[in-house]
Amino acid sequence: MSTARHSSNAELLDPPRRSPDLDVRDLEKRTRLMRIVTRLIAVSDLGCREIARRAGLPAQKISDLLAGRLEHLSLDELRLVYHSIDPDGALNY
């Protein structure tokens, strides 16, 4: 069997996985922003419920963020949390 035939058969059996949630660049952005936001939360005088209220998100989202459950938050939600803690912050994400 030739290599070309073998690789084409492999692609039929295991098609490439594509999902917007698993995009590497998006995941890297969310990871960096999650680190920034969790640090801001740690030094903030605001409680988690107040941050969630200001961001317009359920408190569970903040709990997920602090527990490292990045898959539960979108990039937009992380931006909302960031701006609810630091409204004047210059975020480039």
C-alpha cells in the first residue's frame, strides 16, 4: 500500500476536528486574559458577587473562572469581567 493511499484512508476514518471553542489562538487569548482577571480579582476590594453583577453575568461564571474552568467562559465574558473590575483598563484582546 502506498503512503498516499494510507494517509487518505486515515483521513476518512478520523476527519480533522474543528471547533470554534478549541481554536488555539482563541484558547491562548482566553488563558492570558483569565490570568489577568484572576489577579485583578485577587487584589480587588470587590467581592465575586459584585463583580458578577457589574459584568452582568451569573455568579457561577466567576466561580468557574476562579476554579480555572476556562471552557465555561467566552472571550467576551472574560472581557466583561475585566472591564467590570478595571473600567479604565486598556485591554488589547
